[in-house]
Amino acid sequence: MEENTDSDRDVNEKGFMPDSMNMVQIERRYELEQEILHAVKWGNPYKVEDLLEMRRKVFPDLISCGKDSATESLRCCKNELVALNALCRFSARQGGVQPLYLHSLANKYALMIENAVSITYLNDVLYAQIAIDYANAVLEFSVNSYSPMIRKIVTYLTVHITEDVRIEQLGKMHNTHISHISRKFKKETGMSIPAYVSKLRIGLAKLYFEDGRTSIKEISELLGFNDSNYFSKVFKRYAGMTPSEYINSIYER
């Protein structure tokens, strides 16, 4: 018969199941996580902030990664945030955010997680930032409250975000007069179709800048702006600062 190895003995001594106190803590962690994901789904960043504060009071470390070495602990914390990123992406999709925006947002955080070199940064900064950003995405870009026709139009505009889609084209697609589409679109979204497209483009531009792309001309062309100066003007209108100022703010974080 083979003798137990050291690792086998460790498993037997420690076991896979936590004690009763740890089980209560684990249950509460999962309850709070589900509440956070629910707030993300409904586009409520204020509720997310309240829940995060509650979680900090109960669990000062938002992420729990007790490993023997610093390298293992960092990897464990990164894995937990990778999971959070995926869960928030799923919740935001349920909340009505279009896949193109979610794809860019998820890639942004995947890169930030992998580039992190500090557990403190992951715990104190990135955990909350991920949850709040996804909730804000639902608040700003959800299509769930729109009628089927407007939802289809928004989806079409998002898929063709780099193209100059004419309102007449949308009218032909839905066999509806363009004046009716324009009125209905503004009533449901609070914006004209061109303004909504601009908002989508600027939202993606921010993610591109945060992804490390700093060429304003390149991003403006990528998003369908023929003139980088016009892009800068539109960016300032929706972001409250110029592209250069926004890029600088990223490095100052």
C-alpha cells in the first residue's frame, strides 16, 4: 500500500470544507455579491456603491486570497476579479447593454487585471471600479426599456457604429416614415438619432483610450469621424473634456 504524501496529509488535515463560522462568512459574501450583480443589472451604481461599502465593513478585504507566497496570492486575487468581470458583463448584458460596448469594457478590465502588480490596488481600487462601471453602462446604454422597433434601431446603429447611417435608410428598413422614427426615437431615448450615435462613439472612444490607444486621429477615423478636430469637439461635448485631457486623466489615476 502506498504511503500518504505530505500534500495528501495537508489535505486530510485541512480538509476541503470550511468550519461553521467560515461557512457563515462565505454565505454572506455570496449574498452580497449577488446583490451587487443585481444592482449592476438594473443600472444602479449608487446601490452598488452602498453594497460595496457594506461589504467593506463586513469584510475589510473585498477579495480574499490567502496563499503561501505573494505571487500565488496576487494570482488568486486576479482570478477572483477575472470572475467578477465576467459576472458583471453577464449582468450588464441582461440589463440591456449592447455586446459591442460590453466587449470593449470587458477587454479593458481584463487588461487592467493582468497588468496589476498589487493586491492592494486590486482590492481597494479595481474591484469597486469594475462593478460601478458596468452599472453605469447599463444606466447609460441599456435598451431594455425601449420598444421593439427602437431596440432594433439602436442595435443596428451600434453594429454599424463606424458608418454614416442615414435616417432615410432606417425608414426603408422598417417601412416607416422617417419623421415617425425620429419622433419615436427621441421620445424613448431622449436624444436625436445623430446625438445617440455620437454618444455611443464617444463611449467607445473612452474605452479605446483606456486600452492604451492614444492616437486621437486613429481613434476618430476608427469610429467614423472624418475630421479629428470635429471628433475632439464632439468628445468634449459628451465627456466634458478634450481627448488629450481625458488621456492625461487616465495616467493620473
